Amino acid sequence: METVPDYGLYKITQYLFDHIHNKLPEVLHNLPIEVTLEGFLGGYLLTKFLQFSSKSVFTRIIPNFDSKTLPKLERLCEFGIPGTFLVYSCINPNGARDLVYNKPMDNLGIFMAYLGGIAATEQGLNKRKKTFQ
């Protein structure tokens, strides 16, 4: 029996997935290409939006947030996300194994969202490095 959380980020992610899923041609439904594209684009666009917010909003509240604090947070997330799963797999190996083997499409989407976020993060870090040199 699968447990589905009924809160927070899961609801938002599921809403967005369903919204896009219903607009795609039925031929693409539940195929790896659909999950790959949606995961990558979702992670990429969310990261770009957060970078834009950092530059236009947070820098007004916290001086130098975009140039000093955000790059550290981005690096932390780059390594922290896979690190969290690694720690979870050490604490609960059976639970981690179940996640890997029983949810192949979900895992593909999560992995692609991670790669999309990494791509946007690296672009932002390189752009900032060139701007502040």
C-alpha cells in the first residue's frame, strides 16, 4: 500500500504535473519522455525563478544576497539533495530500496528535476562569476 502525503510541496508538484499532463497529447502520457521533459523543465524554470527573485527582491532586503549568499545556498543544494538520499539510505536501506525499485517513473522525474536545477544553478554561478570579476 502506497502512502501519499497530502501536504505542501507534494500537492503543488502534483497540481503542476496534472495541469501540464492534461494539455499534452495522450500519446505522450506516462512515457519516460514526458516525465523527463516535465522534470527537467520544472527544475530548471523553478531555479531560474528563484535566481530572479534573489536578484530583484532579496538583494533589496539583504544587501549582497545575490552575489554572496545565494551561490553558497546553491552549492549546498547541489550536494545536499543527493546527500539527503544517501543519508536516508544509510538509515533506512529497505525504504530507500523500495523507493528506487517501486517508483521508476517518479525517480526519473525527480532525477531530471535535479539535473534541470543543476543546469540553471551552474548557468547562474558562471554568470555571477563573470559579472563580479
